[in-house]
Amino acid sequence: MLTTAFLAAFLAAKPDAITISVDPTSVISTQFRGVGIQVDPFHYEPTPEKWKMIWKRVDACQPGFFRMCFQNDSYCDRLDANGEPVFRWTVQPNHPKLKQVYEILDYAQAHGVKVLLGEWGTPGFWNTGKRVSPEPGSALWSKLVVGILTHLVKDKGYTCITEFDYFNEPNGDWSGNPSYETWLKGIKAVGPALAASPVGDKVKLSGPSASGDSGWQDALKWLDRAAKDAPEQFGSYNLHWYAKDKEVIGGLIEPNLIERKLAAQTLDPSAKEKQFFVAESGLLDGKVNGDQQPRVKTYGYGLLMADYFAQVCRAGWSGATFWDLDDAMHPVTADTPNPPGLLTLKVWGFWNSQGDVMVPPESTAPREPFYVWTLLSRLFPPGCSIVKSQAHGDSDLRTTASTSNGELSLLVVNESYNPKTVRIPLSAVHGRSLLEYHYFPGDHPQNADGVPIPVRRRISMNRRDYVVEFPGRGCVFLTSAKQFAKGPAR
């Protein structure tokens, strides 16, 4: 019978093994904000039972931050006769849309999850029979922003709100924003108004929130222009990038984010103290029916998002937000029957909480990408340091590593369908025992609450390297952080 020591020696001696180096002393980024999720008020509001189901799953994920956007009618009822906003909490404190805002913020506040709050676009009201939309830069628009943030942060005590996104995807032809100059005018009005408000020392603007799904080059250009034209207005910088498969597999995320961060830091002398992050991330190929992404239900989507995330970290950016939590948050059609039909909802979520009532019904269970995002959230927590790691001599492998509270975590992604043998020198992990998690087809175990379970505990033996086998395309996660394991190692 082969002994464990003999087997370890045999594997370590394989000539085709690829070596991965990890250098905890070579720090890429110390400004990591964590792994984010887009969590918005629901068009199809969950029942109390479903809210419990949703929050239990978010408990399992342990995200570092939320991005939450709303329309102004969530908090503003109308304009009065003098054109001043009438806020819902003064006349309709139990309005369903406002209650959902509180529901999400209550969870974030109780669990230490930071929130980037934002508007979807231009505010608008039906007032005295006419549609009223304030101009960017108008006093009314600033009053709306200052009003809701003062209420939530000062009056309600939601200290979890740290940033505000003034306008979602202002470069998109769907946004209603006519030009960069119009958006900039609004930024230069709202920024000072927020800074002078009762919460100006607690909430900063983040932007430009430009989108890349119509061409990521345009979103990156907006980042340059924002850093050049209004650096004093931003506490952090973000953009959106819905990537094509070839951009992820080809490794294009990493170099382009590196280049744009360096450019912004040149244009904005204070940018080295600011976080850069992807405020909406996802995959563009396969989108159908206007804005549905059925691939989010697949194993491959989770794998590509792990690779995407690795490149964000390697570029020195501070995190990425998965679009999005639940299909039931957003409809894709103007007609929204109850229950929703197969073409009603935007299909981008970790699950569909309305699935069981749809006709025909579908599962409400978490989809495979949720497993990946949960492990990333747990192993790359807020405040961790992203450190240098590299797979030597193999372009199919992508790595990223973090250190937190003296513990080390490593993600290795194999984009090839070919089996790989990977060697990790003990010196790279200081000889520590590691928990190993898998994301392979049919091999990513989790407990009943959706918490990933390690497939084995890697014990350092006889000073030999760790050897990890990839049967094909997939991910391996390794960590010395035992507190992240909520199931028995087997």
C-alpha cells in the first residue's frame, strides 16, 4: 500500500508540475474594500419568509459591501406648490418602496456591510399634471440628494452608507444623460452641496459609474475625464465592465485596469489615497431578450467571474460588485404581470426568489456562481492585502492571493480544459496547513446553508511542496484561515 509520504513525494516529483509563487511581502493593494453585491429594492417584493431566505443566503456569502440604487420615487412623494420636495418619510413613512430601502440598510447596518448608495438617473415627478425633471446642476437635484442622505445617515443612523453614486451609467444611451458636460455640471453642483450638508463628513461621491457593456474603452475614458475635471468631488472612483468571454480568458481586464488607475493617479494627485473598484461586473456574451443573461445559471459563468475577479485584484483595484443578487429585483419589460413570466425579469441574479410562483415555475435555489462569490467574499475580506502571486510558465492559469490577520488565501483559476498539476512551495505559504476548496463541475460541496465545505485539509509533510491536481477547467481555493470554514473538512 502506498504511504501518504510516498504519494506526496511521487506527486511532487511530477516533471510537468507548474510552480506557483506567492510573496506575502510584495503587496499590490492595501485598500481592498471586499467583494460586493448589487442589492436593490425589489420590483417583486419578497414575502417575509422569502426575506428570511434571502438574508440567510447573504449571511453565508458574507459580502464586504453592497451597491444599492433606487429611483427618487422611493423616497420623494412629489413637489409642493413651491416646487420643494415632499419626502415620503414625512407623509408616507410606511410606503412599500421606502420600507424596502430600510430593510436592506437594516441588514447592512447590523452586519457591518458598507453601502454605496445611488440614483438610477434623472429624478422625475408627476406634479400638477406635468412631468417635472430637474436639470443637472439645479438646486432641486442637490436638495433631493442631501435630503435623502441626511435622513438615512443622520436621522436614521445608517452609518453603513459611505458613498453616493450621483448618476448610474451616464455614458449609456439608455441613461437619459445627453453628454459628459451635462453630467459634469451635475457633479460640480451635487458634490459641494453634499460636502456642506450635515453628513458631508461621512458620505463622499463615487464615480463616474460609466458602463462598459457598449465598449469598455468608453467607460475607461470617462474615468480619465472625471479624474482630470473634478478630482476634488470624488472620494473613490468606480466604473462598470460587462466583459466578453475573450476579454476575460485573454487576460485583458488586468492590464487595462492597471493602465487606467495609473492614468487617474496622474490626473488626480490625491487618487493614491482613493479606492478604485468595479461597481457592476458581469459577462456580456449570451445576453438575450433585451437584458437577460441565462448563462448566470451555469457553471461556466461562475468560473469566468472568478477569473475576472482575479484580474481585478491583480490590477490593484479594490474590489468588484456582482450584478446582481436576485432576478426579482428588476423587470426587463414594461409589462410586469404578477406572477412574472419567463420574459419579465432581468436574469442576472444568484437566484430567482419569484421562481416558485412563475408559470412555468423554476427553482429558487442558489445558482453556481453564488458558490464562487461566497468563497471570494470569505477569503478576500475588507481590509485584506492583495499580494503578488504568479503561475510560472503557463498562461492558462490565473492566480491572486490575499493576507488578512496573518492568514493567507490563494485562488488559482485554470481556463484550459487540459488537466494541470500545480506545485506550491511550502516557502510560499510559510509551511502552514491549508484548507482546499474546489470549483469543478459536480465538485463544489456546500452545507445546507450554502456555505462552501473544504474538500480536504492540506497538511505540510516532510517539508515537501503542496501539489494540487486540476482535472480540467476550474478553480481551486486554498486558505490557512480556519475561521472561514463552516463545515467539517473531509
